[in-house]
Amino acid sequence: MILDRRSLLQSFAAAGIIGAMDARAHFACAATPGDRRLVVVILRGALDGLAAAPPHGDKDYASVRGDLALQTSGTGALHDLDGFFGLHPSFANLKTLYDNRQLIVFHNICSPYRDRSHFEGQNVLESGGAQPHLLQDGWLNRALRPMGIGNGDRALAIAQTPPLMLSGKVQTASWMPAVMPAPDELFLNQVRALYANDAVLQESLSSALALQAASQNAMDDPAAVGPNGQKRPGGAYGNLTPLFQGAGKLLAALDGPRVATLEASGWDTHVTEGAADGQLARRLQMLDAAIDAMRTAMGREVWDKTAVVMATEFGRTVHPNGSGGTDHGTGGAAFLFGGAVQGGQVKAEWVGLRSDVLKDGRDQPARTDLRALFKGVLAEHMDVPNSALENTVFPDSGSAAPIKGLIRA
Amino acid sequence: MSLEAAIAVHRFGLGARPGEIEGVGADPKAWLTAQIGMAAEQPVAPDGGAFPNCGTLVRQEQAMIAERRAIKAGDPEAQKKLAGGRMKIFTDEMAGRFKLGFTSSRPFAEHLVWFWTNHFTVSTTAGRTLNFCGAFEREAIRPFIADKFENMLLAVASHPAMLVYLNNNASIGPESRAGQRTGKGRNENLGRELMELYSLGVDSGYTQADVIALANILTGWSLDPKAASGFGYFPNRHQPGVQTLRGRRYAPDLKGGIEAVRDLARDPHTAHHIAIKFATYFIADEPSPQSVARLERVFSQTGGDLKALAIAAVEDDAAWEPRPRKMRSPVEYVTAGYRLLNLPGNDADGRLTRAAMASARAMGEFPMTAPSPKGWPLTSDAWSGPDAVLNRIEWAKQVGGKMPPDFNAARVADEGMGPLIAPATRTAMARAETQGDALALLISSPEFQRR
């Protein structure tokens, strides 16, 4: 069956149908994609930045966080980074990355969105607009052509359907660990013929087949399959490792994707968030393990060419709410890591945690625009020209100048 | 067999069962309207009876928690059984729901239930909702599909499943007696989503102060095992003082809370929000402003009469465009496939129903498990990504492979799709190697993927 699909892919490629060929056709008029990899991890649900990256050196930290404050010593102690900021105890692998100078932590960072709706917040995070629903496509999609990436499988969503961030004019691929047995080549060819007049279904089927063939070796993880044979996407309780590991394997391929998105939800901790143990701690640990699995799957050489940026739609309230959780807020944390990253630093315009500096007296403030981080990574890591960044990728983002010094020279 | 009858069955209904399109008769609109004059049908429990009410489920849940505490350090087998108990309640409820979808002779009413349940999303992904999700649809949605929107909204906002899902059971007025004693406080989750997602919509001009006011108004709305509904109002947790929400003042008691919820339902922004979602679900991914305006007007003029809203959608010419435009969601897709094949039959051991449930889940959708309170997406692009499409074709092929040798795919196609089948699909079916493949091609075809 695997061979069937591979040969099918080759026959499509010979006919110039699948995306990789199309992408090459664009080389003449655009930049060539290099061998660097960019991964964007979307954390849906508003991650609590003060839990993920606790500012334990702030004199008000312990008092404002109450039961949610992490300890600096003893069992379940946070990982100290620079004497002031730390990482949640669940982030053991991220701590190693920091120590290896492969992780930058950003704090008091947020998209330009200032209200508290998840869905608007995610729209701004993904569209790259200054306000919700201003732009209909995703900033990462708009950045593909300037990176030299055209239609095809050089840009990959680990999802059944690409998220808004990677959706737009450039056709991209999507992949999930498959669990259903694959139909034979003959049958698929008949279905392809049925889709001849249906642009949407035709494009999706071609793209899926191309990816499926390339990813056979990324599917050997039984953990990707639930007890009833169902898939486990990055939902609230889903194991993230198969998704991240699969992404790592696909990104490792010489002719494979250069850009990928991953999604993980389960961060909307309104109730019993927990500190060193508990709900959020378990989810963070799952994320930490998945990141390590991706790194391992890529292999050293590809990891060294990789930057992973991980962000959420907004942060949460500084003080715990009435039910041991936190409510929707504004500023929060973001992470940039990978072998290509100039790591070992925390970047934050820190103003403290007293009520008078909090947004509306409750939210962690937003002092850095996430777009400045995204623009910095696109510029330094993927060579996206400044004109494209300002005009098409992030229109109206002049106030958010690209952050410099993120990527190793 | 008329084209309009086929459209009625596939677009507004849930796909044709054998003979269903023939049975629509000369007036497809009347066939649809006749289905929605009353409450929706109720699913049947595995023992053939009715499922328990939510008060019973709340008591069961408390007993389970107590039992688990008692055996905490003890018997691991007993502990496993308890965890399995919750999942079994949910699975049984959902199996009843799927079965109703496969067999209902009021498929438009059932489709309306699906729309409203998704609009008022309660999900097993957060909170301890597993036991209560089935009851939520049975008690807060099904009785109200032909009622006033405000009655449905109130039933939703006070249902134990919603109170647990959006943490209102843990929300305590900071200045209430319970708040003073325990130091616990308010939780904004339900207050926010009630306005943003379930009534006004996100761009309707409410403020953070409104969110807090509504959260205060809803403090004390929690679970009461002594009530048949499972809902109780606890004055000692209620934030004292009159609250001002969107310029109106509400007394600090249950009556004030009910008034506030009803006022949200009657707000013009709510009419607009509901009209857009309803048109997007039943008419087109991008409904015309005229379609939306019509639904909005009917909603407002009838005081949020949901039967009138449904009839207004049926009477919109735009809803009768011959070409199917909306991609079926996985649950819709699997259901249409089962209806086409007259499945699951008597299915005494439930195996075929469970298979369909697992398939829908593998394709990316399962009722009451949406990743967020926004619910499952309403538009086609959510279900037409590369991986999603391949999964659906794989499912079609599997279903085709299970057909008996004497199966006649062309007859099933004629009866179940009739004038909706594209010539290319007929040709491909005629050329297929087996009857099973012919059926798989029909189920994979663009016109069956959509409604």
C-alpha cells in the first residue's frame, strides 16, 4: 500500500500536477526557498504567561499570584533562567534549550488585540491584522511568496485543514497521522476524475496524496491512535507528541516542507489551574515532551536550521479568580527556540506586577507587539525583505519594528 | 421525483432514507414546515426507555464522587469502573443521538437540534460535563426548537451542563456571604460567552464592565441535586447589590438574573447574530445580506420565534439553489451515508452505530466535543482540507467494501440522490469494478460531500 501511494505520487509529479512542481515553476520570479525551517506553534485558549514563565524575582510575584505562585526551591521548584525570570517546572526540555542557548523567552508580549475574546484574539494572531477580521488570510501565508515558497507542500499545516495563519492565496498542504486504511490507487484515480470540475476537492485530494506518500515514515507511532481508532488532534486532552514528532520527521526531509504550523489547545484555565502540579502543569509537560520529540525527529542537522515560534492569543489575569484559575487578560509570554536561534535570553520590558501598572488593574500589560517578534524571525531567519513585511505580511504594523538579534548569524 | 424534493431532503434534512424523497410529495416546503411545529423527538436509551433527567444525573455524579473518595486508596478495579461510568453515560447518550439522526422521519427538526446544540456549545473538553452533555441537548434544546429564543437561552444558561462547562458553578459573588466566608470569587467565563457567543455576538458593544456585571448577576446559579432539573439558585453565593448591564438595572436575585437573560435574548444585536449563523448553516457559507436581513426581521418581529425563523429560511429562494454548496460536516456526512443505506437496521449490539460514531470522530467532528465554546465551524472550508477530504474518501471506500454481492448501487443512487447526481458520477459508477466501488464513488462524489 505504501508503494502504491508513492508510485501514485510519482505519476502525479510526472504529470506536473502536484505542488512541488508548481513551486519550482515559481523560482524564476521569486526567491528560492533556502534550507531553513520555520515552525509556528499556535497555543489556543490563552496561555497563562505568568505560569509558563514565572517572574519569580519580582517582589510582588508571590503575593499577587497567591496559590498559583511557583516555588523557587524544593520539590516542584521552577527552573530559574536569569535570577529574575524562570520556566514552569514542567518545562524541563525548554530549560535545557535555554541552557544550550537555543531558547528566547518573551514577556509582556501580545498581539495588537486589546479585548478579551478568544476568537477575535486568535483572528488577530493569525491574520496579522491590527484588528479582528480586517484581513481574510493569514500572515504566514502572505509571507510564503517572499520566502520563495509557492503552491505545494513546502508549507505544511499539521491539521486536517490549515489554520487561518497558513491559509490564503498560496495553496498549502495539511497532514495528520492517518489511521484509516488507504484506498487503492485505482479507486483514488477514479475519485480524482470525479473531482475534475471541483477545484476545492481536487486541490485537497492532490495535496493530501502527495503528503501521505512523503509521510509514511512519520506515521509509525501507535500513540497517534486512540483506543477506538480515532485520531488524536491537539485538542484539550489530546497527546501532542505524535503531531510534533510527525512534523519533525516531515520537516527533516531534504525536499520537505520549510514552513509548518502546529496547534495545541487546552490553555483556557478558568478553574483549578494548579501551580507545580495540576491541570496546567500536565498540559505544559505534554507540550514540553512534544517539543523534544520534534527536535529528536528532525535530527541535529535540521534542528540547527530551525526556528520555532510559539505564541498564544493573549495572556490571563495576574490575580487568581474565584475558582483557582485565571480569566482572560492581555499581555503574556511567547517563546522562540531552535538550533538557529540566538538563545539564552529573556526579552521583556518589565514594569512590575502592581495593580497600577496592570491593564485595567487586572491583566498583565502588553509592552511588546507579537508582530515585532514575527517580523524579526521572518526577516532574520527566512530572509523576508522589509518591504514585504511592512506592506503585505503585516500591513499597518509600523509601530512594531522587527526585533533584531533573534537568529544566529 | 422533483429536484426541490431532493434539495429539501438533503439541504434541510439529513440526507435521504430509502423512499424519503418520493414521500416528500408535491410541496417540499410544506413537508419541511410540518416537521417543526413542536418539540423535537427525544433519543432512546439503550434499555429502550427514556434517559434520566439532569437532577438524577447530578445526584449520580455526587454519589460517584463520594464512592471514589471512599475507595481512593483501595481497589483499582473499582476506580476504573467509576471512570468508565461517566464515559458510558456520554457514549450511550451520543449513540441515542446518532441513531435518531439515522432514522428520524423529522430530519429537519433534528437538523435544527444540531444547529442549536452547536450554537450553545457545551463540550466534554473542559469541566466535568461528560455526564450532563446528553441531558443538555434533551432538556435545553429539543423542547425549544419551535419555541421562543429567550426560553431556549434561559434553559441553556441555567442547565447544569452549561454551568459546569463555563465554570459558573464555581462563581461566587466576592461580597456574598459565601464569598466573605471562603474568600472565593467570581468567574467571568459564562458571563462573557453568554454575550459573545450565545446572544449578542462579539461586535455588539458590550464592555468588560458588562461582562463583570453579568457574571455578578449569574453568581449563585449552580447545581442542586435536590431539583429535578439539577439547577439551583443559591442566594448566599449571589453578589449583593443592583447590577447595571448595558444600561439596565437588575435586582440581586434570581428574578433579576432571569430578566437579564431575557433582555439579552431580545436585544437587536442578538437577532442579527442569530440570523447570520442560521443563514450560514442552512442557506450558504456566505449568505447574501438580503437573506440575513430577512431572517433578522422575522426574528425581531416575532419576538424570537424559532419556528418562524426556520420557516423564513425555508422560504428564502437562495436556499433552493440546485447546486449543493455547503460541505457536509463529518457528522452530517456519516449520517447521510447511513440514511442512504438504511443503516443501522435494528443494530441490537450497537456495533454499526458505534462504527459511525468512531468514523465521524476520525474525520474531525464529534457532537459536544468542540475544542472551544465557539462550537464546530459552520462553513465548508473547515471540512474540505486535504487530510479531511482523504479521510472521507477512505471512509466511503470502507463502506462500499462492506456491501453484499447482490447490492445495486445505481438503484440506491437513484432513490437517495435522484436528480442531484452529476452525469460524471453516473458514468464513473457505471464503470466501477464492483458495486461496492460504485457506492464508494457515489459517497465520495462532490454532490454527496455537500448538501
